[in-house]
Amino acid sequence: MADPIARPMFYEGEILPAADLVAGVDYARNQLARHDRYLHRWGIATGLVLQAAKKATANGTAYVAVTLVAGIAIDGYGREIVVPADIELNPADLENAVAPQSNVWYPVFLSGRDQPAAATANLSGGPANASPTRVQELYDIVYGAPGSELNPDQQVAPQVSDAPDDGVSAIPWKVLLGYVKWEPNAKQFADVSDQIGSGGTAPRYAGVNAAEVVSASGQLRLATHPQNFSGAGPVMALEIHEANKGELVFGKQNADGTLTPVLTLSASGDLTATGKVSGAVTPGSIQVQSGQAFDGVILPLPSGVDPAKVTLHVHVSLRVDQLQAPPGSGPFLPVPFECWADPATRQVHCRVQWWDMGGGVNPGPLLPAFCDYTIIAAVAAA
């Protein structure tokens, strides 16, 4: 059974041993760790981006120098991992960890580790072999085999009341930073990426576990990046505010923090969009789709129409100006054989019977043909 949380207390005249003072520090630290791991989602809080600088060896072999940008992450124990300054990654660490091969992506992880600071004996009258008075909260950059980045949430989670692990006595919690490739000729990094393909595991960013988010400012905004972010794609944001009698606005967030709306929903239910709206049709509306089709083609529906929720009216007619060439050199007469669309599948059945009119009337080949089509999708008013 886990021990209950104990909060240190002191009284006047008490002689305070070191354990009591340490308990006072640990109480606040452990409380913050529990807050971070249960009211938040672990991941990168800021920075910690892998950046590459192209370089070449003396004999012309190209490689990249990889730098980890300073930043902060919260791991699954609730530990705060701080990288205080930009640091260049050592390619020898990758070589020693996994014996890397060329053209293979290797995940790069960050983990936290405690280490007692160097002991000091500066106190007057202190013992010759003084104990450390500080614990350094360090970090490690480690490399894994391909695939070791999968299922990051399956790392061993702490118990509810546990303090952050020291990163030494148990398996450290690993925060994915990105991926690197190896250049065997230069024994350097060949490339760097934050994700392998469009569906690969990407670095995870810290989030919030909350059933309700309330703002006291009269507006609430969700954005994909901070307003001063300078990435390749636009920063998109969703904002709820009380201006204009209440609106929900989605759009592009500008560098100055303003929002350029592309979709606005007012508190009264009015929807305004700057682009094309597709999807479900409105009650009482009619949409039309028309064009040409060949025998066997399934006729397309108007954009956004669900055939189960509308009434379809389909009309097809033979295109006599686009018939295939007669089957022979003699006098042939084309006669429509069929031109209709299956009501269940909307598949076109359009064929022409050619009749040989030379030396009598004899049926010729039955050939597919083109037709014009019109589909009307009517939505009930109620």
C-alpha cells in the first residue's frame, strides 16, 4: 500500500535536521510533478528542435551538423527537463549506441537525470569531506534503434503519489526529439527530420487534460503555434470571443497576433465563409449535376450529396452526334436500343443497334454509346 502524502511542519525552537529541510523542498517539487503529469500531457513545452547545418569534409563528403535548440520538456513522471542552451549533437554518440547504417532514420530522445553537485567544504568548522548541497537536474541525449520511438505512451508510468524518478535508479522516460541519418564515409550525420513520412511518429508536445477551459478575458483562442512562429506552413487558430455579439472564428493567425477569418459563426447561427462550402446540403435546396457519360459509367452526384438523404431525379438521352463509326462500309442505320440509368446504382445503360440496310434489313452489332445526363438532388424542406 502506498504511503499517504506527508507535508512537513515545524515548530519554534526545533532543531531542523537536513532531512526535514529536504522534505520541504521535495513536497513542493513532488506536488508540481503530480500536477504536470495528471492535469497536463507530457511532451515538449518549448524549443527542443533539431536543426541541421550543411557542411562537407576536406575530401568533399557532404554531411550535416545537428544542433538541439534550447528548450523545456515535461516527461511522464512530471519531471521538468531543461536544456539551457543550444547544443551540437555528437555523432560519435549515435555510432556507439546503435552501429548505424546509411539511409536509415534513427530516433533521438531526451531524458532527465539527477546528479549530485560537487561537494563543498567552505563552511567554517565543517567536516573535511563535506556532502553536496545541490542536486543538478541534467539531461541526456540518447539514440534508439529504428522503431524504438513507437508507442511512446506505453512507457512505464509512475504510481499516483510517486515523486519524479531520478533518471538513474529506473528506466528514464524518453521524449522524442526527431530523427537523424548516418553518413558512414564522414562518420557524421547525413540528415535530420522531425518525422518519418506523413504517418510516422512525431515529437509530442505538452498539452492539457481538462473537461472545461474558461477564459476571464472575453475571448479564448486555440492556435497551432505562437504568433511569432516562422515555419513553412501558416499558423491556424480558432477563437471564441464576445465581440460582435458573440462569434466563433477560424482563420490564419498573423505575426502581430491578429486573426484573418476564413469561417465565422455568429451567436445567432449565421455562417460566413470566404471559400467554397461543401458537405451536407441545406433543407429545401436543390443541387444539379450534368455532363456526358458512356455506357457502363456510374453517374456522379452533386458535391456533398448523400443519396440516402435526398430525392434523386435522373434523366439521360442518347448523343446521336457521338456514335461510333458504322461497323462496315455498307448502308447501316443506327437505332437506339436502350438509354437508361439504374435507379439503385446510377449505372448508365446506353447502346445502339446497327441495322444492315443493304440487300435486305438485317440486324448488325449492338454497340455502346454516349449519353447526356442530368441529376437533380432535391432535399426535403423539413
